[in-house]
Amino acid sequence: MKKADIVIKGSKDGLTFYLDSQCDFSDLVIAIEQKLASADCFLVGAHVNVDVGLRKLTEEQIERLRILFPSYGLILRGITSWSDSEGNNDEGEGAIMKGNRERIYQIANHLYESSERPEPAGESRNLESKESIVSFVPAAMEAPPSSLSTAATDDGAENEAPIITLGGDEQTLLIQRTLRSGQTVRYPGNVVILGDVNPGAEVIAGGNIIVMGVFRGVAHAGALGSLDAVVTAYRLRPTQLRIANHITRPPDEDDDGPDHPEIGRIRDGMVTIERYHYGSKSFGKDA
Amino acid sequence: MGEVMVITSGKGGVGKTTTTANIGTGLASLGYKVVLVDTDIGLRNLDVVMGLENRIVYDIVDVTSGQVSYSKALIKDKRFPDGRLNLLPAAQTKDKTAVNQAQMQKLCEDLKKEFDFVLIDCPAGIEQGFKNAIAGAEKAIVVTTPEVSAIRDADRIIGLLEAGGLRNPRLIINRLRPAMVKQGDMMSIEDMVDILAIDVLGVVPEDDTIVISTNKGEPAVLDDNSRAGQAYRNITRRLTGADVPLMNLEVSEGLFDKVRKIFGMGR
């Protein structure tokens, strides 16, 4: 059996995964999972295009990819196949038909917007699949099947419009409950939590983190490298505070901290925590 | 080449983590290079008891999966500036299946090349977490409290340890209340040794200072006024080969003599 070969190339439009067209699809999935897992959270939020070469994907395989990337926090933008549209998988001919890029599937950003829907009764409904990972995955998976199948067959051009109207990257995940030890939220955009974040819980966001409660866990804002990201909390008592590539922890003195909202951000190359002033320029990353 | 020791109990809440923290800190204060490994993935506590929670960046899963070297994940204890005492924390957002036995064996092999003592804090239970914890161990310490349920579980664990190739585990009896034993309301050391039939490494009396030290994240073994701390200091010295009698637990002469006799037989 030939080893599943994956080449990842980055450009300003995001990452492109070039997948081996010879090996088993299941091997590809395993190889992608390994790549994504080994990258930890560094790829969270990256936009991904998949080029499957001459391979003809079945509906199930498309669906598998569609779920696979978001489960590691990546945003799947499209899948490109070079196989000819009739489905006669003649490789030689397919290779010649260079310009015939058939966009067989386009996923739109607006699927992620659906995670802003209020969670029913504030309880987590994703415990079945990934117990501790609370993220946008379930929302995407819960999107009505009808819209999925149309998205899968559409040309993609129709799906481009909602992206623009919904404001591109400005995505925010709203969580209306307390995060407990062992629970993680990973999201490429901003994260707003109406509740507490307890010690042992992690919030990793590509953008800002705003907690309308006591933050006692580990925060990582700007996890994709944004130095402008901020962490704001009603009471900021983090175990650890990370912004972009900076990691800080509170001093060892047992100090309960002040009783007012605070904001943590990078100033002069250092993570600083100060009182949150209403009306001042303390909202961090410009909207 | 160091020693790899697993601290286990079967039952939860008998003081495995407290014991690991105190023995490890005790050994470090005697000058040994020590690493504490928390294998309770998903329910980690050792970092909290050691007061090192806010220093965690990488954890045991990052190491066993090969993402970072163990030296990068180790947290040096702030109380020993020369870096004698180290902690390898467990992951909190994963579960026990994130590590397998072969990976643990490899990790222990690597760690014992650098450290004099590798102490493994085992999770409660007898499932995957327990199997992982004992996979790389060469010696075992069983912690129990003077309760029938804890003794029953300890007995089961001793059997499983033997099946796993860890012969002659040693026993630490934790939270003993000598006054209650004297009145006959609590199992005595003798009763427990009768059932378990293994060597007693030490007896730690019930002590309020443990609660305080756990909350503060400072192991009691460093507190000269703590009786439990004294018991752990004695255990530490016994581990390094010193012959230390069991401490006087302020009970009747008769029992104390029996205790001494048991210990004498045990050595």
C-alpha cells in the first residue's frame, strides 16, 4: 500500500491541501488527522482549500472532509477535483483537461454563523462526539441536511454572497454557560462567555475573549498570532494568560485581585492587565 | 540510573496525590533529583497540590505523542532553585486513552536516565489509567486509609500489581487516628498488615495541617511543625535506605511495641 501523501501549501488565501489521488481515501483521512493533530492549535481558524487531484469524491467522502477540518478548528472553503464531470475517471484525459476545474463543493462561512444561535437551555449538546471540546463543530454539523446537500452540489458562486453580507472574518461565538475544568473552547473568531471560566478550563480564540463572569482558567487570545487581541473579564483571575505568542501567569503572592472588570493586552511587548474603562480605547482589536 | 516508583491505591481520596507530592518534595530536600509524573489525565491534581498549576504549558500527552521533548514540558519547582524537583503534569482536556502503556514505558526509561527518583501518581481505579501508570514502574507504593473499603481496594491493587510484575509493594497507612485505634473504633496497623501482608513503609497520622498545606500548594513535608510532615520525612528517609523507626503516635505502650515489632519484621 502506498503511503498517503499530503502536501500543504500556504498562500494569502489560506492553506491548500494537495491530496494524493492514488491511495485509499481512508488513509488520506488518517494522514490529514495526523497532520492536524500534530499542529496542535496553530492552524485553528486557517482557511483551507482541498485539492483532491484526479480523485472522484463520493458524497460521503465530501461529507467526511467537511466535518474533519472544522473538528480541528479549520475552516474548509472548498474542495477542488480535477476529475472530469461525467465521472469517467480517465486519468490521462483528466490531466489534459487542465482548465476544467470543477468546484464540486463550496462551504460558506455562514455555516459558522449558525453557532450564534442560542444553545437550548444552555447545555452542551456536543457531548456525544468530543466530550470536552466545545466549539463551533456541533453547530456546523447540526445545520439542516437540506442546506448541506444543496451546498454540496452547488457551483459555489451562490454561496459567495452570504459571506460578504455577513461581514467576512468578524465571527463571534457566544457561550451561555460556565466552562468547567477540562472543557475547552477553540474558535477562530472572538469568544464571548456569559458565565464563569473555572480553573482547568481553556479558551483559545483567534480574536478577543470577553467573559461576563469570573475568569479563572487559561485564556489564549489571538491564538493565530494577532498581537492586538485582548482578554476582558468581569473579574480577571486567570491561571495563565496567553496573547498571541506571549505566555504570562499571575505573581505567586496569593492575591485575590481587584473587584472590578479588567482587560489584559499586549503593551510594549508585554502582557499587561489594567482596569477596564468604559468609553476608553480599551476594546483591543479594531472592529 | 534512577528508580521508577508508582504510588497507587485503587480507591480514590486516600491520599495518593498528597503522598506523591510529599515524598517527592522530601526526596528533593534530601538532595536527590526527582521528577513527579501525574498520570491522572482528565482529573489532574498534582500540579494544584504542588502549587504549580499556573506554570503548565505542555503536558504528558504532548510528551508521549512526541510533540515536545520531556525537558520542555517539565515544570521546575519554585522551592528548589537548582531544579532538583520537577513535575510532568497530566493533561486536563483529554482522557486516559490519550496515552498508552508503551508510551509510558518509553517515558519512564527516558526519565530515569536523568533523575534519581521518578514518582508516578496513579489515578484511582483499575482501568486504563492504572495500567498506564504501572507500565513503566519498577516499584510500587500502596496507600490506604484505615477503612474496610480502602483495605479491600488496596488488596485488589496488590494482586493486580503482582500480576503486572510489581512484586513486594510497600504500604503507607494514611490518616490514622491513634486515639480512635486505642478505643477500638478504628482498624489498627496490625489489623491492616494482617490482611494485606506487605511491608509497611510508613504510617501518616490524620493531621489538619495537610488540609492547609494542600490548599496553599505547599507540601507538608517542608513544615517542621506538621506531624504528618514528620511522618513523610521518615518515609522519605526509609526510601533512601535509612532505618527509621515508626514515629510515636501517642498510643499505649503495647500497641507501639507491636508497631515496632511489625516494622522490625517488615525490614
